[in-house]
Amino acid sequence: MKARTTTAREALDRRAEEMLHDLKCAGFKMTPQRMAIVRLFARDLGHPTAQDLFERLRPAFPSMSFATVYNTLDTLAQMGLSRTLRLGDAKGGARFDPNPDPHHHAVCDACGAILDLPAPSLLPAKGEALMVRERAPGFTVRAVEHVYRGVCASCHG
Amino acid sequence: MKARTTTAREALDRRAEEMLHDLKCAGFKMTPQRMAIVRLFARDLGHPTAQDLFERLRPAFPSMSFATVYNTLDTLAQMGLSRTLRLGDAKGGARFDPNPDPHHHAVCDACGAILDLPAPSLLPAKGEALMVRERAPGFTVRAVEHVYRGVCASCHG
DNA sequence: GTATCTGCAAACCATTTGCTTTCAC
DNA sequence: GTGAAAGCAAATGGTTTGCAGATAC
């Protein structure tokens, strides 16, 4: 259990460094703020909001601005290293997902938590593809996203 | 073709009057603004934003306020006569869907158009339910939303 | 040295709220 | 007449923008 936790943590650490490496290779500068944002974000599987990240970084960077957080998240999204999720209600703002692998989401209506669900791929299943072709002729599907809405365990299932 | 168009149009008209009837039965007042909003909304299968509706109603009701549009849409949603759509990273505010039947959506990445796709129900398929139970223990699924992202026919598929 | 980034503050947009007036019932 | 609804305007909260100064390269 100890070993397992350590391993998972290490995997996230590797992921963070990988993201930084990709940014660097793409010609982006390695500023302390950017490095801190990417490291914190890549290790957080809880789909943080910009607010979340900002507040957790403020102790280390009291002068940091929201724009810097948004800029970095935008850059990551444009490079395909993260996704922007707007799955909840209008309140609370967008959530950001550092997981680039194909997966779906379960959203808790009560607390707004987002859980990752595995998906073999983001291509539509056979039946889905046929249905789309029939009802939306000419529509080319690039990816499918499933959102499971309900109530999570901690909010009393 | 002429007949078909007329029929489809008539079905939407009926749907509008049905919505108004339901509102009336639930004790809501039939104000001119509310009637106009519901009629315009029920006939629009293009998933309009609040902005869209507001601007198209302004000529007839120059004094109408945004709050009235939002109030009416909220009321419809609470009565289960419409749905509020926040499909992923779409900028530009929520879209509203007057179609109360279970269905999913195809979103065009190029022009932002939203197409309805039929669904037998919004409950998860057998395999989906199992997958959620396994990966998110204790999560109770209330409804599933499938979003098919791609390019629509008019945007050159 | 220079192009890029950061910090800041103001702008922006969708949405909500409080309060007064109006109107459907 | 009465209570619900509309209008209005201002607040809200997340996100974006423009620019001046700082800094990674």
C-alpha cells in the first residue's frame, strides 16, 4: 500500500516533468510561476478550478495573478496536454483536466466533484456510429464524450 | 416537401401551445412576454442561447429584460419541459433545449451547431452501468449525456 | 539584448438579485 | 384587489485583455 501510493505519486511527478519538457521543446520559457502551476496541476487528479490552483499557489507566489494561471492552462490545452471541462452548472467556473488519455466523466450533482472513467477510445461504439450517420448525415465524429450525472459516494449515494 | 415542412412546423406550434397549457395548469400567469418567449423557444430546434432569444424578442418587446428570459427558461426547466445544455468547452453561455424526449447531441467544432440524436433513454446502457459501478464505487447514475464532437455536413464533413 | 512573460487593473460577458411598478387573474 | 411577474439597474463571479515593467533565453 505504501509502495503503491509512492508509485502513483511518482507517476504523477513524471507526468509533470513530461509536461514541462513538452513546453520547453515547444519554445516556452521555464519561468518559476509556470513550473509551479504545471507541477501542481499535473499532480492533481481532482479536476481543479483556476481558483483552486491560484489559492494553493499564492503562499509560494504572493504576487501571482489570475492571468498567469489562465495563460498557462490555455497553453497546455492548446498543446493538447490538458482539457477544459465545463460540465457543471454555471456557478463555480471551468474545471481543468490534466489527463490526456481518452476517458469519460462522472459528475456529482450535489458537490460538483468530477470522477474519471476509463474509455478504450474516444471513438464512437459501432451502434453509436451508425445512429449518428443515420440521424445526422454528413456529420463526421471526431470524439465522443460521455457524462454520467448523479450523486457520488461521499454525498450519500 | 411543402406538406412535410408544414407538418413539421405545425408539430412545433402544437408543442408551443402544449408548453403554455402546462404552464397555465401549473398556475403560472399567461403574460404576453412569457407567451412570446415560450412560443419562440419551443419552435427553435437550434438550441438558442438566452442572448439569442432576447435579441429576437426585442423588436416586439423593446422593454423586455434579460431577467424575464432567464426566469421563463428556469421555470420551463424546473417543470421538465426543457433542458439547459452546457456542453463542454463551449464559449458563449448556456444553450437551451426545448426537446423533452431523451436524446443526445452532436456538436460541430467548426460552427458550433448542435444536432439532436435520438436515444431510447437517458439511463446508462448495461455495460456503461457496470463500468461506472466498478470505477466509481457508490456513485449513483441519474442520467447519461453523450456528446459527439466533430464536423457537420455544412461545414464540409 | 530581446522577445516573451508576469502582474495589475480594468474590461467583459453571462447570469443573478433587489426593489419598484405593472398587470393577469 | 392581490399576488405574481416584468422592468430596471446594479452586483456578481469567472474569464479576458492591454499595457508597463521584469526576466528567461
